Amino acid sequence: MNCLPFADNSFSWVLSLFGSFGYHDDHDNILVIKEISRVLKLGGNVLLDIWNLHKAVILNGEKQRYQISDNEYVTQRYEYNASSKRMIIRRWFQLYDTEREFAISFRVYSQEEITDLLMSSGLTISNIYGGYDRSEFTPQSRNMVIIGVKYP
């Protein structure tokens, strides 16, 4: 996504939903935001849904287990690494006697960091919500749903 196949100023909206931003290293994450800004028309908007840093710290070490059926389970563990500012979510899928592990890792940003990143790419934040329902953003919100605008 750090090299979108679209002309400059092509879109009125760019959507990055369900925590789909932050999977790259910091350098490439910056390139992603710059590409978003490049393809947005002046006055265009970006909706960026990312994890809330404060919630990631709170969830660090938490483990959850879900029963899918009589013999199927999913276990999930949250691991926040403060030095890399990355959340690792490990999931174990258990079916009868077979277990498979899957892990994802993504960068978690503070409100100040994401604001600076967007501004450095020509985007201004117009709103930050705690969810798609436009709930107030608080330290306990799992997500930051950010609305940014491209101004000249």
C-alpha cells in the first residue's frame, strides 16, 4: 500500500478500516500515509481506524479463550512491546488434538504520534472517535477512529 496505482488527487475519501494500518515498520508506515495524502483530492478525507496505545498497554498479557464448538477453541494472548511500540496478538486454534498458532504484529500509535504523522503528510485531523458509532475517544477506547482532511 505504500505505492498506490492511482493518480494524484484521485479520491474524495480513503478508508483504512479495522486496524489495517501499522503492519509495516515505521519508515513504510510513513510512506503509506504519504500515499494516502497523495491520492486524496484537496478537501478529501481519510478515515483511519487504528488501535489505541493506552488500551494496548492495558491489554498486555491478557489471555482469552473462546469455545467455537464442542471440540474447537481459540485462545488469544495480547503482548505489547513498549520498546518497539508493537502489539502482537497470538492466536491458537485448537481442533480436537491439533493446535495451530498464528500471530500478527502491528505498530500502535499514541494520539500525539498519529497526529504528527498525519500533519507531516499534509493531513489535518478533524475528529477522533473511540469507535465507528462516533463515541468519545478515551484512554479505555480500543480504537482511535480518526477523520483527517487534506488541506492545501
